[in-house]
Amino acid sequence: MAQSKPKANLRKAAPVAMPAPVDPVLTERDLGVAARVHVGTFPCDLGSTVLLEPDTQANGFFHLHLNKDRYRMHPVESRTGAIRLEDPVQGVVWIQLANKSMLMSQKLGRRLADECMGDVQRQVAEALKTNPAPSLFEPLPTPPAAAATTTGCNRNPESQPLTSGVETC
């Protein structure tokens, strides 16, 4: 008869409590960014809506709600001048531009919400439709001094000194 090996006494390990994330210390520049954040309800493309509200318990922090998800955001200074809020624990970034906002997941590598617009952003977007900013690929406009030379102004500076400081032809 085969003898069975004694079973090891296997106990489940007690779950390890994860420490609560520590809020970063916000600098004066971070608080300056926080002061420029537009809060409220932002309707987005594909029917989603973002609610962004200040955290009343912590100056400079925000709560962002998208569907059933909730994120705790704090400002991060951006080199581009865009308003940037991050939740480093959940890996999301909220970017506010003059004409739209977007929520991106760094973990998933995609946008969670796009074309989100508050009232001010909607006004800017409408203004850009009627008066678009110049494209980076368009040639620069001709400066006024160069335009005067190309229109046939051939004033000899030695024989006709400028009296008013403005060149006329």
C-alpha cells in the first residue's frame, strides 16, 4: 500500500494593506495652474460627459468624474502652456486647451474622452471656425517695409530725407 505524503499546512497569507497615496506638495506654480482650471460639466464626443470640480478639502486638487470612474487630479506645470491635471495613481491626464479638453489614459495609451468643451471653450472653438488661426505651413505675411519696396517705392534716402519718420511713396 502506497503511503501518502503528509500535506503541508498551507494558510492564506494575510492581505497586505497598501498605504494610502500621499498627495504631492504643490508649488506656487502648480497653484497658479490650478487657478486657471475651468471647472464644471464638459459634454464630450460620443455622448460622454466629464464633471470636474475642485476638492474642497485640498487647495489645488480636483475631482474628475467620467461615467462611474472618479479620479483625483492635481496640476502639473506644462512646457506648452496647456493646463494639465494628473492622477498618477490611476495613470490619467486631463488636458485643457483654449478650445477643448481631453482625458487620456497613460496605462491604456488612449483617450478616454475627447472634444470635451465647457462654455468658454465652446466660444473659442466657434471663433476659430469663423476666424481660423494661420497654419504652420502657410507662408509668412509680407512685412510692411518689404511690401513698400516691392510696390516701386524708390526714394533715395540721401536726396529726400524723412521728415515725419514714415516713408511714403
